[in-house]
Amino acid sequence: MTHTRAQLVALLEEHGLRPSRALGQNFVVDANTVRRIARLARVGAGDEVLEIGAGLGSLTLALVETGAHVRAMEVDRFLLAPLRAVVEPLGVEVHHADALRADYSTIVTGPTTVVANLPYNVATPLVLHLLETQPLITRMLVMVQKEVGERFAAHAGDEAYGAVSLRVQYFADAAVLGKVGPNVFVPKPKVDSALVEFTRRDRVRIDPAVVGEEELFRVIRTSFGQRRKMLRRSLHDWASDGVFERAGVDPTRRPEELTLEEFAALAAAQ
């Protein structure tokens, strides 16, 4: 019961709409893809799902098929009427809100899985915002530009590894579950996409009693500000005498080689 390409194009034409470049809109028009996403979301009857950026409802319809209770959020006011016409008869609650500014206390009332097709410009700030501020969102499955997805799920030594990877690791476990080609979208993007799963940890990965969040991420941001330099250079203005020895971290290493625990050791030794 999901949209075909022809149906979605017809829906756009019926309402005099076209995908917004400013909002980074690329609508999924392949039934196999949206059902694959719904399957990877691992939701079913009794589960609470929030779809962010529901668009015209292609993925929403696939999520409804799982039997989960689905809420949908959409920022584009021009899409609200056709979206509601498609999904509200199936019991989906539609919320007109900007995901970065929404009052989630009125939308998320229990453990919830977020599923989303996110544009490049909002993916990183939104994922981090939800991890940092919404503990009831316990899992996420997002489709993002491939390089963004690789950054979310990278580990020490990976080319994509950086401050964003470490920020994600602090709150959650992340993994790339698959790739999606450009042919399943209208309009067709110039890049591949990745499906990334986030599973919130029961507690943050570094005990705040060992080192505070602010101190930990200050050293991480400072290190990655000059990521190609050795730590003794990138942290020259930050490091106190003997901090590397106390932390057991070789100052000739580069930031992309250190784990979150090693950064925590540095911060705690300062």
C-alpha cells in the first residue's frame, strides 16, 4: 500500500507541489526500499514509532504495515494536507513541527523508535539533538547521505572517525545496516545513502564521576580542530605538564587513533 513513483508524482502535481531544495527533500518512491527500512527498524504491534520528515507518506505507510503505533512529523506546511489525507485514515497522528525545535514532551510519551529520511543539512544536528535531549527515544533508524552515515558509525582508526563519531558513542551504539542507491528517490540525488541504526545506551559510556561531559568534549573538540597533527601539537595550549604520562597516552599519536576511553583518560588527567 506504499506509493509508487507514478502515484507520488501524481500527488505532487495534484497539489501543485515540487520537492523543496531548501529543505533537501528527496522522496522515496520504491516500495521495496521503504519496506526494507520498516523491517530494519524492528518495530511491530505495541511499539511506538515517530517518523521525522514524513513527506508524502511513502515510508509512513510501510511503518503502518508493521502494526506499530505511528506518529509522523513534518515541517513543510505545504505537504501537510496531502500527507494527512494519505495517513490519518490509517490512524497516524501528524504533527506540524521542526524536529530541532519541537516540544517532544507532547509527542513522545514512552519508549519510542525514530525512523527518518534526513537531508544532509539537518542530519548531524538532529541526531545529536535527539541523543542529547530525548531519553525516551531509545532507538533510531535514519537514512542519510552515505558519508554522514559512515561518520556516525565510525570507530578509532576509520577514515570517517571524528568528534561526531565520539559524540554518538557517548550516548549510543551505532552501525551502518546498509546502503541505498539514488534511483529510489524523486528527485534523484547525486550521492548514495546509508541506513544507520542507533541504540541508546542505558547510561552514557563515560561515567561522569570519572570525567564530566563538558571537560571530555572540550579535549575532543580541541584535538580534532587540528586532526592531522600529533596530540602534543593539537593539545599544546590545553595540556598541563605530564598530562600524557598520567593518562598513559602517547603524545605522538593523532586524534583519529584514540578511543573515547583514551580521551576520557586525558581529560581526567588534566
